[in-house]
Amino acid sequence: MLVTNLAPAAKAARRALLPIALALASCASQAQSPSADPAPSPAYLAAQTRWRSELSAFDAADRQQWPSEGGVVFVGSSTIRLWTRLAQDFPQLPVVINRGFGGSTMADCSFFARELVLRYKPRHVLVYAGDNDLAEGRTPIQILESFAQFANTVRAELPQARISYISIKPSPSREKLLPQMRVTNDIVAAYLRRLPNSDYIDVFTAMMGADGRPRPELFRGDQLHLNDEGYRLWRSVIGASLGSPPREEAGGACCRTSAATKS
């Protein structure tokens, strides 16, 4: 059996997990963001200490040239940070702001949604985070909760902003985490189907080979970060999503989700 195949019992467990995860995410989305809390949590204070230099660098760049409002913010971990040709790869977008910080988690993105996203008043936010959370031992449900908090923080101040989640990529160096990656992608996609004006962008499927394993030719020598070929694939998949607005669902809610996520 291929390493990415799941036994029927495991698939059934994933389906059973969805309603629980969505209920928890609903509760998380109603909670106040830690970055807006007048009494910051210890986790938020620790994250501030850890990422002080990166946040200061973003502040310095903004002082040198403040990005125009109404642009598109890409935020997340090193896959975003290392995308040095991000603006050139999407020339159809009016303003592209790269706020990737290497090693960051979905929890970090949630903590700093105000500093990394809200201050720019974008019309569209694309998030790539989650695989570092899994590598640090967090569960798929914890990642969903962090994403729900992030989305709620953005929507509270930017109700018209489009929010897109880029699926966790299948890195060869983290192949043992594939089952958790699939679960995380599934439950985030399910949550987004209930979130108006949102997208789940599935890069995972295109990065898997015919043998059911991650495609090593898309990665640098560390088999974790993308090479030029990997970024070309991402540009194609993400560009296709950017080229079409979220579709209308029954009842008037908007959500565009890859068909591969529907089970």
C-alpha cells in the first residue's frame, strides 16, 4: 500500500473529526485575538520576543515605503518569505506585500494578524502556515483554531477582505507527517466552505507524484523548501485561484474550494 493511502478506518476517523473540529473552530473564531487583548497571554509575549527582529524589519521597510491600501498580502512561514519573486510572479495584482517570516506557525500568524495584515488594509489575504505547527507537535485541530482566530481578526476590521488558505505542502523531509497534513487540509477546507468570500487553494495534490509520495524535484536540497520549479507550480495553482472570484454557494455564501477537498 502506498504511504499516502489511508485505511478505511482512518478515513472514517477523519470524517468523524470534521464536526468536532468545526465546532471548536466556531468557538475559536468568536474569541478575541491575542494581539488585541489588553492583557496579552504568555504565549503571545513569548512570540513577540521570538519574532522581535522580524517584526522590526517589517516596520523599517514600511517606514521606507508604505504599501498602498487595497493590495494583496501573502503571510506565513519560510515558503512565503523565500518567495523573492512574489510580486513579479503576480503582475496582475496592484500591490503585493510579502510578510513571510521563516519558521513561523499558524499560531504566530494569528498572534500578529494586526501587525502583518490589518495595518495594510488589503483586499485579499493569502496565508501559508501549518506545517511548522505539525513539526512542533501541534494537532490539526489546534491549527484550525489558530486559523479561525486569524480569519476572525481580519474580518472584524476588514469585513470585505477575501481570505485564502494555501494548503500545507507535502515536503519529502516531513513525509512522516503526511497523515496529519491531510487531516489539517481537510478540516481547514471544510471550515472555509462555511466562511464567506474565502478560498482553499490546494497545492498539496499537484505536489504529490504518481507513486503517492511527495515530488522531490520541486524542492531544494533540504527537501523542505521550494526550488524554482516548485515556485513555478505554486504560481500556476495560486494564479488560477486569483484569476476567478469566489463562487456563490446556496444561501448567498461565497466560498471557492478545490473539488479534491470534498469527501
